[in-house]
Amino acid sequence: MKFQLVAVYGLHTIHTRLKLWEDLRGISTRTEEPMICIGDFNAILSSEDRQLGNPFQKGEIREFNEFMLDTGMSELKSIGKTYTWSNGRTCSKIDKSNSAW
């Protein structure tokens, strides 16, 4: 089985990630094979994906969810820790494995 594997590192602000969502949308429309995106998106899909720390912005969640819907991707279930990043105080689930299988 052939598939596209895309490794992602999302930048730290909503505005800098807009280009990432645009680029990934373009890749997903140009490929005929299933696509899997893995990596650090630096974005959350829901408010439950962050514990403590700076308040999330609605646009942060909206833009990521719109990208997921537009590309037909869904979050794969993960095993292990709920939160994938921490600075000792804030915990976030920002590393994802997503696929359009």
C-alpha cells in the first residue's frame, strides 16, 4: 500500500500556522494516496487538550478543526500520556497523529 507521510512542526502562533494549514490542504488535494500527518502541530483540537497555562484562543481551535474537516482527517487514538508537552506548569496535547485512512 502506498501512502503519503507528512511530518509536521507547527509554529507557535495562530497566524504563522495559517500557512501550514494552507500548505497541508494543498498536499492533501494533490495526492491520490492516503495521507498521514504526524508531529507537533502546536495547536489543540479542543479545550480539554490544554491544562493550565495561557488561555486558549477560539481561533486556535477553530482553524485546526477546519483544517481537519477540510482534509477529511481525524485524530488517531493514542496510547500513553494524555498530554504530550509540558513546561512544568502547563500541559498540552499538541503532538498528534492524524490520518485520512
